[in-house]
Amino acid sequence: MKRFLKALAKILISAAAIYYVFTKIEIEDVLNILKSVNYFYLVIATILFAFSKVLSAYRLNYYFKPLDVELHTKSNLKLYLLGMYYNLFLPGGIGGDGYKVWILNKKYSTPVKHLFWAVLLDRINGMYVLLLIALLMTPLLDISITWIIISYIFIPLSILIYLLINKKFFNRFYQTIIQASAYSFGVQILQLLSAMFILFANDSFDGLTSYLFLFLISSIVAALPITIGGIGSREITFLFGAQVLNLDINLSIALSLLFYIITLVVSFFGIYYSLNPKALDLKIKVQPDIN
């Protein structure tokens, strides 16, 4: 019942957010934008997104390494793809992250608590790097110099706080921060390029930096587990953000929807391992020895 209510809540929040967004935009204009996309650029955007997820899988494996359940490359990519599928298409169950915890605990008896923190810290690292890149981009935006100064003061302060918290409370994973953060930067750069090519697919070259900045902010919001795969939360962020940054609202929503469609397409390939569990065939590099 609890899982059902959680899934229902996500569906209702996503539906309410999408409904609200659609009442504030010209739906016909958005549909025309979607119909007139350049598919060549859209394919490039999809490939870039797929590669970003490969880097995400490597990043998560760095967090598994201190637990001695570092997966072989092929096993790691299979499990990550299956997790993407579960996150988007099975929102009412344990989800992709929960499935990774469950299967690794079942197969290697690694404590659930350790696996849970590995998966959560991986997510937090990705979101934190998103925030850093967004802050670094502020001088390129048409905003007050005061906000730019505040952003750049916050960068070293936030890095110090992030490191101290990890050192004090998650020392087991502390040595993975540098490698994981490097992968996170790679992930976010690839996804920024993916968003950029989506804009190119719509013949949009003006205000590129502002659209990409808004994309970063929407990605942070979409990562919060309150909607189905981020649908609704990303769009409503684009809606309000476009108003603040004086961007084309219809194009902003089209960018958001196209990115979600790309996410769906890539994630759907994980269904193969859902229907064929034996094909997952997980193997680790080091046998676990966790007390």
C-alpha cells in the first residue's frame, strides 16, 4: 500500500505540474517546434546523452569500490541501464537505485546500509557538480554583478563544506570524491552538449548560455524523487526560469520535453535485462569482505 501511495503521489504531482505548464504556454507552438526538429542534431543529442550515462555508471562503480563490490565494466553498464529503466517505467516499485541495492545485497551479502549510502552519495555528487557548473556559468548570464559575486564566493565555501561533511560522516567513501567528481563533470558536460544540440535541432542559437544554465537548474530539480522520472518538475522549472531569464517559454518547454523523450528512448533499452534476468550476469572485480 505504501508503495502504491508513493507511486500515486508521483503521478499526481507530475500530472498537476504538466497541466499547469500547459495552461501557461501555447501548446500549438510547442507542437510545431517538436514537429520541425532537425533529426540529425537530435540523434547527436541522443548519442551524447547515452555516453553521459556510461560515465554515470562508471561513477557509481567508484562508490561501490570501497565496499568491495566493484563490478566488471560490462556488468556495471548492464545494471545501470536496467536501473534507468526501472526509475522511469516502474516508479511505484523500489526504483532503479533500490533495485541495485537489493540485487547486490542478495548476490554478495553486502550490507544494505553501505549500498544505500553508496547509491545516495553518487546521486548527491552528481547534483553537487551540477550546482558548481551552474555557479561557474553565472558571469555569462544577464544578471546583476551582485549575484555573480555571491555565486563565486559560494563556490569555494561549498567545496569546503562538501569535503568536510564527506570526511566526517562518510569517510569510507572519502577517497572516491575526486574520481567521482571528475566523472560527474564529464556527465554534466555531455548532457549540456546534448541540450545544446536539441536547441540546434530547433534552429535556436540565440541565448544559448541562458537556456543551458536553465537546463542545469532544471536537472537539479528533476533529480529530486517527487515526480516520475523528473517529468513535470523539469518543465515547471523551465516555465518559471524562462520568465526570469526572458527566454522563449515555448522553446524552453520543447527543450525539456525533447530531453525527456531522449531519456525515455535510452532508458527503454533496459527492458531487455528486465525480461531476461539471466542476461544481467553480474560479476565483481574483488570478492566482498564486509563485516
